[in-house]
Amino acid sequence: MKTRLLLLAFVIQFCARNARAQNFQKLYPGAIPNAIPGPNEEISKANELVDSLTSKVSVPGLAVFLPSRERATGTAVIICPGGGYGMLLTKREGTDVAKAFTKLGIAAFVLKYRLPSPSTMKDPSIGPVQDAQQAIKTVRERATEFGIDPARIGIMGFSAGGHLASTAGTHFNTRYIDETGQTSLRPDFMILVNPVISFNDSTGHIGSRNNLLGKQASAEKILRFSNERQVGKSTPPAFLVHSGADIVVPVANSIQFYEALNRNGVSGAMHIYSKGEHGFLTYPSFQEWFDRCVEWMKVSGFK
């Protein structure tokens, strides 16, 4: 009996040491800002051909993936799944990527951000960026608990999640939450995968624009959330990857953002592949571009 108890204790300690925490937490400790009270009508379903899909998100949260203490590098990445601001692809563009990071000793946080809706938000256009800023604030303020360096917190996004990540990286001087707070809301780096960047008529993804800003959005608002126009000298470094064959989100989104970084003297790297569907379902493989991303993080001092 004693031997069994000792073995059980060893197994518990081993699991705790090698999988420190993988849990889901509400994003806000109290009231959700900008929210209209109502029932939680969130829908989650698995589509075996595509992904796990989540829609009607009104209660945001973070899925926490921490590496073992022995492997931890101190770097953290907040991951924003894509889905056109109409749904979230939470597996392929969320938990799968988080697990790949933790194998390398990088902490990962999958953000389940609110999806714009006039029935759940007073101003739907700022709901997602509020959640992105709250995620950065949470991870930075709890850095010691998570075993990370508060100066090495990046944000990553796929497609419309890339728009959200680039919004966090270009709008951090506007505090959409915590207006008098002191914690920096600036991510230290960005990773943008086939990102929606612009909301202009020629290269922007109009579906994402309509979902976030509404079909009758003003020219001023379209400009404000066209993030290639919001890059400045304090914008964090960025890694961009896109396919030139992407017919959903034109590669011009990444090119224009990279050019804006370059004009402002901000470090960046961009990889454009000749083939590949939107979301990189075929070529290149996940490991191909992910390895390039990790190498960029290493040489940039973020790993």
C-alpha cells in the first residue's frame, strides 16, 4: 500500500512538473466592459473537415498553456484565432499552435475574444480589441505566476485574428480598457499569419470589416482600423507569413503592413509562399512556416 501511495505521489508530481497548467479562465475578474447584459448564447461545435468552431462569443476568456519549469524560456504568446469576426477557429488556429509553442518552452494563451454584436456590446467595434488589451494586461501583471518575462509578451493572430493582433500592436496608446491604468498594453512583438490588415475597398477583407464595424461604417472608422495606416515608430516588431495565392485575404495586406514597418524603422520579417490556401491547409505545411517563425523569435531575442 505504501509503495502504491509513493508511486501515485511521484506520478502527480511528474505531471505537475511537465504540464504545469492547461486551463481556461475568464478574462475579466469583474464586469465585462462595454457589455450589454444578457444570456450567454455561445455555440461550439467540431467540424472534422475544418476545425472546432465557436460563434456568438460574449464571455471572453483565456486558455492557458504553460511549459514545464525546466523548459520555460520566459517568452509568452497570446494567440488570436481567425474566423472573420464571425466565429473562432479555436483548434487549428488556437490550441494546436499553443501546444507547439509549449513544447519549445514558450507559454501560450489562446484568447477567446468577443465576437462583435449589437445585442451583446454597446460598441461592437471595440469589443475584440478590449479583450486583446485585457489579455496583454492579465499576462503581464501575472508574469511571475506564469513564469514569464513581462518584457517578452507577444501577440499572434490568424486572418481576422491577425487584424486583432495588429490592432493591439498599433492602437496600444489608446486604452480601450482601464483608462487610468499603468500597465503597458503594448505587445513586445507580433506574429501575423495570413492577416487581415486593411479595411480599404481594394485589398481589405470586407466580410471582416462589416462584421466588426458594420456595413455603414464611416470613412474615418475604416481608416482608423486599417492598421497599415496606424504603424508608427513605437510599433512592435512583426513576423508576417502569407500566401501569394490567397484568394480570401490578398497578400497585399501583409506587404503593405511590412512596408509601413520599414518606413517607420520597425524591425520585421515577411515570408510569402507561392502556393497555399488561406489558412495554409495544403502548402506550406505548418512546420515549415512555424520553424521560420521560431527562428525569427530567436534571432530577435524573443525566445
